[in-house]
Amino acid sequence: MKNPHLIDTTLRDGEQAPGVVFSLEEKIEIARRLDEIGIPELEIGTPAIGKNEQNDIRCLISQGFSFDSTCWARATKNDLEASLKCGAKRVNLSFPVSDVQLKAIEKSRNWVMDSIPEIMEFAADSFEFVAVGAQDASRADIQFLKEYISVVKYFGAKRIRIADTVGVMNPVSVQNLFGILADTFPEMDFEFHGHNDLGMATANHAVALTSGASSVSLTVNGLGERAGNAPLEEVIFALKYSYGIDPGFDGKLLVELSSYIERISGRKLSISKPVTGEMAFSHESGIHCRSLKENLLTYQPFNPEEIGKETIFIIGKHSGTGALTDFLAKRNIFLSKTETTDLVIKIKSLSTQLKRDLNFTEIQNLIQKKQLNFSV
């Protein structure tokens, strides 16, 4: 995979995260930023939600962004007609394909296959681009999944979305499934859409793109239902630094968008979240800090300056003299080797008592204590 096709679904699946609602102005700003970054396709909403959603989608389409705008729809004529009312030219319609999903809506595999011709003929006649989703494909019978793909392909599907709806796949099962599908349907464009219920979404999407899928759908910050989706920014950097595939997006703009989504969604990011977390490039261990002063890549996968961040040394229980000397020098404080060693001992003791790292004021107080007799 040299040129992965990334689809952002923050405006659709991201906003489905419980309690998250974006205003129209926020939706336009999200779309504008994603367009500036260069994401080629956005899934911009679900028209069947109602008239307000349709108005928002119509407005987004009218903005003239460079990306392709796709609407999501259930495999019903009403949903497709709602998409047409928005002026949508591209649609991603979805059928449930697992027995557990079908049983829940009192349907069967036969119902799926019997429904395809009418729905697909209407969709193919009405839209320029029709993608077809296989909802809960990860728990579907593989032979039925192949039959389903064959039929929707025959009726004009231009892309097949393989959905890991409840996030149960792992990198090995993803690789195996897309290997089978790519061998069976070598000319088909496969998309992977997986959730993060078991914490494997980023890895699963990177593997999908190197195992037969040519497209993946992602959300900023992994925003989405339950444990969320695969984070756009994490998959981009996983491809670049784990697979050597550089999609070519501006890391600083991605971090700025991540912060914006964090604020307007009300979903606080973990401070140690990969790539965009507040402390993703923070270090305390003396051994690590010593090497990082010589080469930033000794204990980091890439230079944080690439995304507008910096390497930060935290002073606490695990700090050594090297990190402390660097920390103090940046604040124009210079101590002798003996003084620095004594101060490290005091820092370790206080940090252990407080069960956290120390701030600059606390370190200053330790320096200024008369018993240390430091010359500052």
C-alpha cells in the first residue's frame, strides 16, 4: 500500500459518541481544517436523523471544499431519498450481515440478499458513487460475506466497507480477512471501519491497509461510540513510523485539530494518549533523559517538533542529575556537581512523599533552604 485513502468520519460516527453534539459552525470548522490538512474524503452525516441534520449536510456540501462528501444511510429507500434531498452525490449504504445483528431486527440472510437488487438499483441510478457497508462483518459467516460482496458488486457497489462494529478483531484476524477478500475480489476497493472496544483500532487499521484494504475510515481523537474509533492522527503516524508509508499530512495541523475536537466535544484526552497527548513526549527517568539530551530519537519514535510539540523533562522521583541540570540551566540556575547531586536526593525524597513530580516553585524552595547552602 503506497497511497492509502483516508476517510474521516468525525462528523458522522464521531458525533455519534454519547453526549456529543456539534453546531453547524463547528461542523464547518472541522471540515475546513480537515480540508486544509488534505484529507480526501469526509463522511459528513446521516440525513435520516432529521431535517436539521439534512440542512447541516446541505450547507457543508455547498461550502465547496476539496474533499469528497459522503452521506451514510441504512439500506432503505427512505434513507437514500433523505440523502438525495441534501444534494449528496455519494452515499455509503449499509446492510447488517452478521446473524447476531440480523436476529436483533428480526431479519435473515435471505432478507439481505432479497433486498439488495431493489436498493442497489435505486442507489446506482441516483448517486455518482455508491459504497456498501457490511455491518458487523467481523462476526459474519465468511461464506455469506463473500456472497454478499459478490451480489452488491454486481449491482454497482464501487467500494465495500468491512465493519468491525464492536471492535473484536485483532491484527492477525484483520490480516487474514483482508487477505482472503483481496484474493477473492482482487479488483474491489475495500475499506476498513473498526472500533476500539479492545484497544486495537489503530493497529487494526494500519494492518488493514497493508493486507488488502485500500481505504480506512477514522475519526479525530478516535471520537465515537463506546470506546470510539481509530484515531486519524494515530493511524497517520503509525503508517509513517511503523510501516514507512508517509501520507504526507501536516502534523502540526493534526495536533491543532485534535485540540479543537477535544474542546468542542467535551471529551478530555488522556494525557498519555499517543501522538497528541499532553505528556506523550514527557520523560522523568534519569537514564532516558541523559540519552535524550544527546539524541531525541533514543527514547521517542519521532521528533515532537514535527507536530509542534517539544520533549519535556519532568523532575521527580526518577530524575537524575543530567535532567535536573538541563531543567535548571533553562531557568538560569547553575549549581556545582555536588550541589546538584544533593538536590536530586532531596527531590527524590519530596517526590516520594507527595506521590508526584515537582514544580519549579517546589524545586526553588529546596534550593533556597539554608541547610543546602547553595550559591545561586
